Amino acid sequence: MLALDDVRVLDLTRLLPGPFCTVLLADFGADVIKVEDTAGGDYMRWMPPLVDEYSAMFHPLNRNKRSLAVDLKNPLGREAFLRLATTADVVVESFRPGVMDRLGIGFAALREVNPRLVLCSISGYGQDGPFRDRAGHDLNYAAVAGVLLLGGSAESAPPMPGLQVGDLGGGAMDAALAIMIALHHAARTGQGQHCDVSMVDGLISWAGVHASQLFATGEPPEPGGGMLTGRYPCYRIYPCADGHLSVGALEPKFWRELVEVIGLPELAGNGLVDGEEGRRTVAAVEAVLRTRTRAEWEQALAGHDVCVEPVLDIGETFEHPQPRSRGMRLDAGDGRPTAQTGFPIRLMGSPAGYRRPAPRYGEHTDEVLTEAGYGSEQLAVLRTAGAIA
């Protein structure tokens, strides 16, 4: 049994945050209908490199979904969407605030046709406030949330994030959780609700540990000055002869064993020192670690409880035995046109699964509308009017 096979989602989103949110639901059986415009659909379809006609990025974000191409600005297209909404449990959108209302499919209109419906809106800054209409992308949201200056150092520019943390964390994950909470509420009360998910808000909540220093002392943490952002010798990234090692030896027992193995037992008490003594400790450890390759240090540290791992590139990650054993790489085949990432959530009784490849543009338009009660002649009228593609 699939955990969400009784949930239907109308997904109006594009690019990354919304599609990642809805693929989490689709992987567990939700019927996610990707509602795309009639001018080409989700922009991500066309971003190189292409595999099997569409972007390699598009496939893992849109597997297990169906595609409906409809013009929501066309009165007939809007009518078709609202008819679909009567059969749906969730609508997810990522337009700027106000767009849904201007299209005639905002929360009031949706609630009128389906009081149980959950509308989840994902936006950069939220549905209200002075920045509600401001354009932005992940880097901007991380900047406003204060998280870009948590890493790096005071002497250098803030580092570029390696992941789209606002899109994926503050946007997609918070949206998926909001939907689950709202569906639970609807099941108990019969009433849907509007979920307002802001990527900036999500990132600020993720920075709660760092904000606690500000609230307690009145001083924000300096770049690279936090316990987990490089302040102490025991928790930082060190270069070796041909790459880098991540040292996460926060507890004294891990740090003590590490410095003993690398031949610096005199530093056993220096894991959590800072200032000049901390800089000397870092320099001493770095000098030793630079004398061997990453592989040589892996071998030397094997069997020791030290919280040290090599810094891998993404290609090495998918060859690593741990992600391999967890099925985090789904290879091509069995309907998959390209390898893609696996399922991050494991449930014993109702696991996620791969049921269908990412849909071709408008592939299921007729199928979905037929399920909503449209006959062949009505579909022909919609297509002639340009309401569907």
C-alpha cells in the first residue's frame, strides 16, 4: 500500500522548490498533476544537459507525476482547473503573492468549490510584509536571512552556498510538512486552509542556534566564528595533500584520539580553544595533515573513533559504499531514462517507490480532464480555444 495514494495534488510550481516538495509526495503515492502553461511548461524542462528530450535535472524532480497543459488565463482553462480542484486535496503554487487571485483561482475561489482543499503557497518572502512582491532567488533569500555570513571568515567574501538551502529547506521541506499538517487538520475538521511558506522564514528558523547567541549577548556571530562554523580546531575543514578532510571531533574523546593518531598528543586539550592558541593549533594540525593524501589519511584513521571523513565530490558520493547501500542512486532502466537520486525518507510499512518517469509536456492532459468528466467533444472545444495544449 502507498501511504498517500488517496491524495491528489494540483502542482502549479516550476523549477526547484515546488517540484521538490511535490515529488516527496508523489514518491509515496500521491497523484501529483503537474499543471503547466500552454507556452512550453516548466522552464526546467529545457535546461541543459538534456536526457531523453528533457533536462537531466527535470527527471528526478518530476518522476511519478502526470502533466496537464492548460491556459489559466483562458476562461475555459480556468473553468477546467476549478473543476479539477473539486477532486483535489491539495493545490501547490509558487507565483508571486496575488497572482492566484488575479487568475481567479485564489484560496477564496478554491474554497468555494472544495472547502476541504489545502492551498500551499511557496514564495521568497511570504504572502505579506513589505517584501511580499519582491523578486528573488535562493542566494537572495540566504542573504536576507543572515545565513551567508555564518560561514567563511571575516577576511574573505561570504562563500557561495553549495546547495540551494532556501529553495530546498525553507521552501520545499517546510511546504511538504505544512501540507501534511493541513491535511491532518482537514481530515479532523473537514476544513482546508491556506499554507503560507516563506523561504526566508524557513532559513531564519534554521539559523535558530546561531540567533540564540545574538539574543543572549546582543552580538551577532562573526563569519566563521560559531562553534559549528570554524571557530574551534576540532570542527573545521582541513586541507591534506590532495583534497580536504572534514573534522567533526567536537567531543573531547574524538579530538584526543585524532591528535594522538596524527602524532600531536600534546594538543589533546586544545580542541575547543580559540584566539591565538586556536590559530596555532589549527596551523599545527594542518601542517601534519598536508603531509599525506586523503586516501592515506583514510587508511591511517580507519578503525579509530575520530569523526573524520574525506570531503567528496558528488561523483565520489554516488560510488561511496554507504549511499550505495542505502539506494541513494537509482540507475537508469526500469523506465528511468537516466540515473537519479533515490528516496531520502524510509517508511517500513509504506515505502516510497518509482512508478513512472517524469511526464512529457502535456502528456496526460486528455487523461486527467477525462477523469474530471470532460468528453471528447468538450476536449476538442478546449483545444480549439487554446485553453489546453
